[in-house]
Amino acid sequence: MRRSPRKPNAAAEEVAQLLSRAADLSRQAADEAHRGRVNEALKLERDAEELRKRARKVASRVEAATDDVVSQTSSERGPSARASTIAALGELGVPSSPRAIAEYAWARYGTRIDHRALPSLRRDEVRSWSSTKSIRPVYIVPALEGNRFLPVRAKLTLSDWPFERRVIGPWSERTDHLRATIQIAKQVIWLRGVDPEAAKRSQSLLAMYTSSSQNDKALDPAKVEQAAAAELDVIGEPDRRWRDQAAERARGFLNEEQLLWGAELPRIVTARA
Amino acid sequence: MKTTAAQTSYEAKLAAIRASAPARSPTVRVLAAYAEHSDCNLATLGFAAGVDFDRLLVGTQYEAPFGQSPFAFSRGVAFERMIAKHGYALTLELLREKMDFAVDDAKIINLRQAYQKNKQGMQMRANDTRTLIRQLINGSPTAPNLIDGAVLQASIGGMPAFFEADALAARFGGPIHAGEVKSFPVVDGRADRDKLGAALDQVSMYILFAKQLVESIGANPDLISPVALIITPMNVSLTPTLSIKDVSKRIGRAERLLAKVPDVRKIAADIPPDISFGPIATPTAPEASRADALHVLADRVGTAYSPSCLSSCGNALFCRGRAFKACSPSLTGPQAIRLLPGVRSLDRAAELTDGAPPSINEASVAPLLARAGRLYDAAIAGASPSKNRRAG
Amino acid sequence: MTPQDSSGVYDPAVMEAARSVANTAIQDFVSRSDSNRGVVVTAPAGSGKTGLVVNAVGAARRQKFRVAVGTPTNEQAFSLVRRIAVDHPGETVTFVPASDISLPTYASQLSNVQQVKASNANGAGVIVGTLSKLGDAFSRGDLGEVDALLVDESFQADSSRYYAVGGLARLHMLVGDSGQLSPFSTIDDPDHWRGLPEDPLQTAVGVLLRNHPTTPVYKLPITRRLDSRAAVVAQAFYPDLRFSAAVMPGVRQLRLSPAISNEPRGRLIDRALDGACKNGWAHVELPTAPSLTADPEIIDLIAGTVDRLAQRGPKTRCESKTTWSDLPGARVAVGVSHNDQKDLLRSRLDSMGHSDVVVETANKLQGLEFDVIVAWHPLAGLPEVDEFHLEAGRLCVLLTRHRHACILFGRASDRALLDAIPPTSPAYLGFNPDPVYEGRETHESVFVALEPHRLTR
Amino acid sequence: MNQLDAALAARSFRAGRGVRSASLRHRRLAPNPLALVFWQLGGEPFSAAAIGYGHKRQNLRMVVAGDPRNRDLAFAALLKFAGWFNQRFEVAAGYREWIQEEGTEVSSNAPQVIVANEASVEMIGRLGRRLAYLPTDGPKAAPPELIRLGQHFLFLHRHSRVAGQQLVVPLTDFLSQHWVTPQSAFEQQSLGAFNSYIAPPAGSSGFHAAAESERDSLGPVPSGDDDQKLEPLVDRFNLRRGQATDAVTVTPLLIPIENHYRPLIQHTWTQVWDCRDREASWLEAPSVERRWQSDRKAYTQHIDWTAKNGRTRTRQTARQAAVRLRTLEDAKARLQAEEACDDPVKMIPYILQNKAVQGRVVRIEADRRERINGRMLRRPLVTLLSPDACLVPRGKELWWTGSPDGRSYLIHDVQPDPSGGCLVTLKLTTGSTATPLPAAKSQACFSVHTTTKAWFANLPPTEPWSHRPPVGEPPPAPIEGENPL
């Protein structure tokens, strides 16, 4: 009845090597993409994906053999797309498009989210929210436009944000972009000391975010942060006040479900209905 | 109790949900365990469908270590035999000495031996108990003073259920008292506070059911006294002693508990048809697929793990595994959740102690975690471990 | 309720009822000194029970009894020395201090007050001191027996402190507010003795009534601090003590200059302030959200409320000051449950220039009185309830310090906590009260009483 | 759980192993401790089915009762154990030394009992309660060694409630003072699980290692399966011994039951010694010596009292309970103060709760004077630069950790510093030049903790009438009762 301690196994070693080679290929793909050679980048990326698939197969064989590790099941094949989306969106902290979320997740964690799958994810969120009431601590919900609070198709937010941060006002597009830029700049500074790989990826992401306000390659994240903060000082206040009032208005006539998922389009009632 | 068509349909639905999983009828101990984590939808579903979570995962690495020691069982049986010896002599002596009941010509009925231990037996014992209580209330000469092994019927979340109260219903003039026989000892006027609390909650449940029974007979429920009797061994030996406790507050809790148990009919109606414990329970299926099935079920229905589940729910080891996989602060408990508001995982909390820039939700706790990390690293570096660890 | 005549600010029936109970209790106390006898007076918050102690001292002195008066803390002893000295100029009040303690000037410079070492206090007619100091002096033999012993705040004093002074006299009068925080200890298992007669943490009143069940208990049916609007809610803390407000309804008034705020947070605060002026209560309930004990959102709102209150030129009128007069910062207090909440609010209010506004935990607010209280609900944002936060005494202290208005801040999840099934709780032989369940029921009835004053964002 | 615990639990989760919550060892781990492993029968709290004991890892001895529900068999086993335990527990009392400031004579050393968990300390308490009051004459007399064993066990159980005591050390409690893991307090009650999380075997995460070793019960309460295997052995043992309880008949029959318990005891024994040896390698904190001295004093009083065959009450009088409450409160306050002043890691929670302030000493005005009721008295000022904002209120009384039993300081002034931290000025509350001041430019910490002994109000010797119950408490009686099984 006394369990003998488990033997360390070689297969785990093999999984580690496969993953690191896949990471190298992805890095080369990113560099190719920067140099504009997109299809070479995508070919490299496909090879990286192939390595990762083999790593997963080896890993599932290892797990099935040893009975002590929590077995490989649906919620354990690596952090699910939903978990990565929530983590990335949580750190960005502002309503973001599926593509922006996927880019952030890749830069920050090196995990791939197929952003095309996110809209279907949202349908699943609605279904699970309405079925047995809120059983999940947080849901991925659409941002809401500011006038009639209809759901905005290409912007996602999290249900545990206050309404004020999920509604889009006239200045919100810009202020949210600035807030995301500041957040990524801070990440780059911090990641340099902790995870140089992620720091490099985040640096290139930051470049994409600042292409509008600054275009040189060797960006200094601290300067980017200051510039974004300065601009935010100007338009941040009116945006905040507008969103507060919109929230107060919304709380006036939206019910709990609408406050999360947005008001429905007014159905056109035909004569016979 | 005529079974209407509607009733058979939801019972069939619940049976389908339970499928081949081990069954368990709602005893008071099961109700008390459920009350500890009524916020967990999986536990609610299991309770409604009558699934025995203690045996659901037998044969997997998550099997619950709840086996009872045969010596504890035999001590309980020996103690109950001691109480019933020579026509409940010791019990009556205690009732005379501690409650000053006039016990000299007490009439005692033991319903336990009269019928078998199955559903029909329980139904008959419940009918007998009802008749005996009615006699007690009407003061008929044949009414007993002491009923051992009364069975009270109640509806739990709309499900009819029988509760074998090994309690004694004692009446010597004055109100009827419910009691409970327990084998933990009272020494120097003190008992194990958690075991005593659980025992009093159990008697409060019996008192509540007894009040409902008296009310259904049309008499005044106050005929059932809110004072509970607990018979336990005193000190080392099995000599019984009687402890008397007013449990009015706990009866209120029992009422609230019963009101909160969700209606099984509603659960049966709400649950999508393909939900079932079957694939989880089949002992022959490979462990990975049984765990996989439970993960799917848990994802769809929702769970609420907390360390307190480890001492009351058979699925706890499985849910702890899920909490670990999700890196959830619930692994450490509600205190950690209180100290990490807005932080979704323990990994993320660790990053924040290294000074990671926080998201807006994490803004309130991030400075505290970063400062704690900074002070800790400085203090540990200052007292470098090599200096603090002597050889050997 | 007799119609309020123009000059009458007090409800004559209530005053009369209180006066008769007090006199009967005092008469009972000083009537016989032959055998060991105790008298207990329980009273709601702000009932003026210290006044009763002072009158009892006078009555005992008239019987030529030598009297000792003990309290749990020094501050309570200081205010008693002053009250007795002022109300009984003919008596010399002797204060017996612990080693490093001395009377503050407001008491020491009174002519009929002296502060001496215990050994030379033996001839004195009225001796005042903390229970520990009096007990220590008595057990060392420095202080001899007296004829009568009075213990104020006797629900706050624990059995071990009462043990120290019990032998000082055969006649005891224990006066206290049963709603207050019960004695507690920092040791790891304070419930070790619970239910046993020797439990040192039971209240002084508890041990006296347990050992001498025939001791008469007088219930003072009055509160002078709370007006009728406050008393309705405070009644939940005193299930077996009916009481009513001394002041007639409408006598206590708080007025603020009208104000319009342009942003939602300011509007919520103004709604709370206006509600508090009109009804004496406001219960601001923020949406459920995971939060630290020192919840920054509630800190902002509480500090904002204190700031806004000051900005709107608050004026008050009451039975003693019938003309509108300004409400000074020192008459406003913020009540919390934890030290980190207090520290953060203290520094925030100082930075806003409100350093005169008091910020304290419920523990330190016991016995104090203010005009306006801004209270942080003990359950605010809790993920799970426990005995510390469910303790009815803590909520009682926070909601019974104000003469005019109390604004309470919490979260929607606070009420939801109480709807859930109460977890099982330990039980102790020989001890019937169930603090966890009783605390839960009191919290529920307070939420119901505050229902009409609830504001959500 | 405080904010630092939450932070360290997160780091421990990420690391997959335990994280230190102390840079020193704050309890003494005496060489050659009396290590005890208890097993009872399920549901039988007052009898020891098997005891493993020894004072070195390699010499584990064992005694088995056979059927502990039978009094003679249970006492026979306990007597064998008492023969080893009593002598080792009492020997230290033979060598005394004079302690000047206490003005009393105290044993120069004391025995240390180590057990796996809190449940074992409770088992010691129950055995003590059963044995200490047994009659030594009459029909149901018990050998005096058993009564002495009971008195020692009762003392150890009572003493275990004193915060920081080291005469009986439950190792799960010891570990929770020095390590943080993401496990809940309930899970940390299994010494195996706690050890496995602190030091998981190579290649395995703390969580999985702990989940594995958590399955094996370490006693005293057996798991259901352990007792399932034991029951047939006991039945056969009882059948073959008939009514005999004499050693000659019984001893050979015990072998199958010994074989049942040996692996169980060995497993717990290994966990106990692995933990003890691993923890003993940490440097002992300076104030452990003061606490060990107060342990020795309590031990000496106990030995002298039992030598005069004094009986201790099972239920305390109101006075004893009141004095006990103050002693326990003082012991806890001094323990927290001493641990925080010894160990900067233990001070962190107080800094986070604004009960302490820490920083570099940037200015000292040693000879500053101020007017106090008419006279210019010396009141030195010390100014710290703290890296973080300081919320400790003005006028708060703090003690310098450099002299925690010295005179206190008051927060004189707090000014924000451009670096984001703040300049905190503290005023010493005495002028005496004997009081040491922190050195300029050194790192200094001032906290609410003082290690001076609290002032104890005396309590009158006799019980006042208000505390005298109408009917007195019965004196302590044997709790065997008339008809044991």
C-alpha cells in the first residue's frame, strides 16, 4: 500500500526538446514576417506547428502510462484557448479585437490562439451563461456601443469589468489603445529581466502599437509609455466622464443580462405577430 | 403516496442522470455534508440524483479515503446495546436523574427489530412512528414513553425520504424530547466541540421533522421540545451519560437548510438530457476516460472547490486536481482568495510578487504583493541561507 | 406617546420609565448590606448608564457606604472621576492609577479630586480605578475592603478582571450595555474554557448571574444618544430589552446646503448624505466584486463622503442646542473593523485636511459618542463569513455611536452571504448561546431594518 | 493567513515546492529527543494499540497491546513503555542551576518530546487523563509508574498550549511556523504531505508528491483499511489467548499484530526523523534560549510537584483559569515579538500591516533637547529613510528591534520623500545615555513589538463570592468507570 516514488522518464525529455525546436522555428517565422517575406514565415510556422503536434502526442503517451499525473483530459491539453484569452484580455485591460488578443497572448506567453475561433467561443459563453446561471467566475462578453448599448462585433471584454470599461464612447477607441500601449510598454520593461524571449516578442508587438505615434525600430518603452500617458492625460478625462454617464444611463433601463450581453436590436413587430 | 405521472417522469430523469453510479438515500449525515458546500452545482446535482460521491470514484486515484474503522463501528454497536440492556435500564436511570422524569412504569417500544432495513421496512416504521406519536399526543394509555428507532418521513427538495432517527422520543408528561446516541465520550464536562456540534445539528433535524409530523396530525408542533438529549459514553468506559442542550437556534438553521435544498423536479427539468454519471461510475472503464467524463460534466455544470470539501465530499481529490490544473487560489482556500482579489491564478500572483505590471483588476493588491516580494527577497538575501544552515 | 408640547423635547413617558427603573435599581442596591448581594443593570447604547453609576455612588455615600468604582479601561475611569466629582461636589473622589498612568487635566484640576497610591486610599469615601489596578491593590493588601463595589461597562469586563475586584465588597452593582463587543483574547484557542463555570472570558455579568441566578436584573428602557429613527434599527441588538428614544421625533435635525454634483460618484455620495439627513440612515451598497479587506473603492467613497459632508456646510439642531450650529469635524467619526482600513483612511483624511475627524476600529469606539458616523460594514466584500465578522457586538458598536446620522458602506454580496446555508458550528456543553447563529440573525434583522435606506450605484 | 503568506503561497505553487517563511529556526530541536509514534483503535480514544518510541533514528522500539480495549493488556504495554519513558523524562531534573533574575533553582536541561502531529498531542492528553488519577491500592490498583507516566503526559498536554513552548513539539505545527506551501491548514495536518511538498522527490511536483503521501495515515487514528486488516488478527489473538493476560501466554501471540503495526510505525517514524533532521540544520534564533529557559522552569516545577505526589486538578478554579489566560496571552505576545525581532522575514507581515517601519538611518540627533514640564531634557531623534510610504500614525509607540526590551520611541514626524518612500523621525522616550541608538547609515527597524515581560495584575488568593458556584466542583476522580469492556 506504500506507493514507490515514480521514476523520472526519458519521454518528458523528448517533449522538452520538441517544444524548444518549435519555438526556434516560430522565432524565425516572426523575423521572416518582419522582413516582409510572409509566405516563408507561414511555412516555418507550419513546421513549428508540426513539431508541437508531435510533442503533444508524446506527452499524452507519457501521461497515459504513468497513473499518478492528473490524466490528459479535455480541460488539460495545455491552457485552453478560453483561459489564454481571459489571461491576455485581463492584462490588456481594455476592450480588444480577437486579433489583438491573439497577438498579445503570443507575445506575452508564446501561446497560440486561433483568433478566428474566438467568435464561436463567444456563442459558447452565452449558452453556458444562460443555461445554469453564472457557474463560471468570468465570461468573455462583447463590448457595448455607447448609444443604444448594442454589442460591438469585433471588441471583446470580460464580465468582471465594471460597465464603465465595457462601453465604447467617442474617445474610447483612442484612449483604450493608449492604455494598451502603456501596459505593453511596462510589460517589455519588466519582461527584459524575467523572460528575454517574451521581451523580444513584446517589443515587436509594441512597435505595431506605436506605428501610429512613433515609427523607429529601436523603441525605448519608457519613452513610449510617457508619450502615451501624456496624450491620455488630455483625452482620458472626457472619455472617463462620458463612459461614467453612459453607465449610469445604462443601469437605468438595462436588465442584468443586457448589462452584460448588450441590448437586443428592436425587433420589427409585423402586423400579424 | 400515489405516484403521479409527473412524478415518475422526473424520477426517471433523475435515475437516468444517476445511471449506474452508486446510489445513496438522503440521510441526515448526507444532508449535513451537502449543506457544507451547497454552492457547488455538481454536489447539488449529485445530491438530487442520489449519487453516492463517496463511492463514485472508487478504483481511481481520486478515491475518497472515507472508510470507517470496524472497531469504531463495533464500539457504537456495543454502546447502543449497553443502553438498551435490561429494558433500557441505564437510559431510564439517566432520564430520572437528569430530567427528573417519573420512569418507574415507563413503556418502551423498539421499532428497529420489527422490520427489515429496506424501503418497505422504513415505510412501515414511519407509519408505526406516526401512530405512536398520535397516541402520545392524545394521551392514550397504550402510548409508549420511549420510542427507540423512530422513523420520520420528510420531503427533501421535493423527494420523499425516510430518516431513521436512532434517537429516542421520550415523553413523561410534558413535551416530547428527541435524542441522539453518539459514541464520542464526555470527559470532565467537555466533549469534542465539532462532533457535539454535528450531533446537535442532527437532532435539530429530527426535532424539525417531528414538529412537521405533529403538525400534519393537526396538533401543536410545540409539543416537540427544542431541548435535545445527547447520550454518550462518559470517560473511558461505555457507561452512558446524558447531556441536555437547547437547540432552538440550530432548528432555525435546519429549517433554512431544508428551504434551500433545490427542488429536484426543477433540477431534473433544467439538466440537458445527455448529462449522466454513468460513464464516470463504470469500474471497468479505463481511469483516464472516467476522469475525462467527470471533467466534461464539471465544466458544463460548474464546481466550487474549497479545502473544506476534502473532509465532506467524495469528489474532493478530483476537484482539487482541477483547481491545481487551473492554478486557482481556491486550492489554498477562501483566505487566499480574500488576499488575492482580481488575481486569477497563483502563477499570476507569483509574477505580481516579482513586480509584474498589474492589470486594472489587480491594481488594488499588486502593490502589496510586489512590496511583500521585495521585502522577502531582501530579507532572505540579507540572511543568506548558506550562513543560516550549519552543516549536517 | 403623549403629544409633544411646544417646550417638551423629551418624551415624558420614556423619561419617567427610565427614572423609575434607575431609582428602583439604586434603592435595591443600597437597601441591604448584610449578605453578599449583586444588582445588574443592563441598558442599550447611549442610555446614560454612567449617569446611573454616578447617582448610585451618591445614594451609597448617603448611606455612609465606602464605595469603589471599577472600569475596564483608563479612559472610562478618567471620565467617571470627572462626572462623580462634578455631580457630587461634597465628595472627595480618589483615583488610584496604575504605575505609568495619571489623570488628564480635565479631571485632575477639579478641587475635590485626588490621585494617590493605593495604600493611602483606604480612608477615602469614593475610590475609582481600573479593574486590574483595584484588583492588584486589593490582592497585595494595599487596598482594604469597602462597603459597595460598582463596575461600569460590565459586559466589556471579562470574568477574570471581575475576579480581581469581586472580594472588595459584599454589595455589587454591575452596569453595562449587553449589545457591545464581548470579551475576546488573542490566544490561539480562546474557546478552551467555553461553557465551563471557570471560563475567564465570560462577561462579568455572565459569571455573576451563572453563580447567583436570583440576582435581580434591571433593564433601562431608554437611549438618550439615539433618536427614534436610530432606535428602531438598534433594537435588533437587544432582543430581550425593549427601549425607546428619550428625544421626541424631529428634535434631532441635520441640515446640509443643497448641492448638485456632475459625476456619478459625487451624485451617489450626495444621495447618501441627503438620505442620512432625512432618515438618520443611509446604506450604500456597491456591486459585488472581489476586494481586499482595505477595499480601495470603499476607502474612496468613505473619504469622499466625509469630504463632501464638510463641503456642504453641515448644521445641526437638537434638544440641547435648539439653534442651528455648525457640525465640527471632531463630532464626525469613521468606524471600521480592521487596522489596515483605519490606517489607510486616516492617512487619506489627513491628506484631505480632515485630521480632526476620528477614525477608529469598533473596539476603540466603545463608549464614545458622535453626531455623524460613517461606518464600514464588517461583512463588506467577504468571500465567506466567520465568527469574528458575524459578531453582533461589532456591528452594534458601529451603528449606535451617532446622535444624528449614520452612513453605512458595504457590498451586495454582504446580504448574499447570509442567505447561504449557515455552516455547522462547534458546540459546548453547559453553554447555550450560539454566537455564530445569533450574530447571523442580528445581521439579517439589521439589513431588513435598513432596507428602506438602501442605495445602490 | 496574512499578505506575506498569500504571496509566498503563490511562489510556492509556482516553484512546486515549499518556500521558507523564516530565515532561522525559531524552536529548539534538542539532540536525542524522545520521539513517540502512537496508534489507537478507531473509535477507542483512551487506549494505545501500539507505541513506537526511541531517542535516536536507528533505535526504534515498539510495544503492542494486542487488544487495547482490555485493561490489563493495555496497561501491560503501557508499563513496558513507561519503563523507558519515565526514567528518560525525569533524568534532567537531577542537574540544577541557580537562575539569578528568577531567584529560583531550575534544571539545567529538559527532555524534548517530538511527535508527528497535533492529534498525537491530544492522544498524550487523553492517556494522561486516564492514567494520572488511577488508584494505587484497592481492587483496581495500577502500578505507580503508570500514574507517573500519566502525570508527565498531563503536564506535556497542558504545557503544549503555551505559545512557543518546546517540551512537546508536534512537527506539523513546527513546519507551519517555518514553511509556506499552497496547501490548506487541513492538508498540512498530514506530516507526510507537508514534508513531501517542502522537499518533493526529484522530478515530481510538490502537489503530486503530497497527494501521494497523503494517502497513508500517520496515526494515531488509523485509516479504515488499516483497521480492516487488523480486526481478524485481534479476533484470532483474543480467541487463542482465551482469558489469559499474563505475559508468558500473551507475548508470543502478539507477533502477527506487531507485524501489522511495524510498517505503519516505521513509516511515521521515518517522516518524523526526516523532518527533524532536515529542520535541525537551520541556525537557531537567539531568543529560543529565553523560551527554553522558561520551558525548563515549567518542567522543574512539574517534577518537584509530582515528587511530592501532588495531584493537579482536571478542571481549573476560576482563579487558575484567569491566571492561565494571562500567562498564555503574555507567552504569545512575547513569542511574536521575539520571532519578529530575531528574524527580518518574520517582521515583514508587521511592516505590511503598518505595525513596523524599516529603512536606512539617515540622521541621528543624539543630544537634542526639549522642554518637558519646565526642564530641558535630552530626547534624541532618529530619522529613517523608508523605501515605502509609511502609514504608522504620529505618536505611535514603537521599539527598536536592536533593543526590543529597552525604552520605546514615538513617531515624531513623517515626511514624504521624492524617492516615493518617506522620512520617518522617531523620538526616544528617555534621555538616559545608557540606552543604545542605532548606528548612522545602518538598516534599522522599529516595530510595535517589545520583549519586556508584561505587568501582571495580582489576583486575590481566595475566590470572591461572585465567582463561587452554588454547588462546588467534584475533585478529580479516576475516569475508568465501573464496567470497562
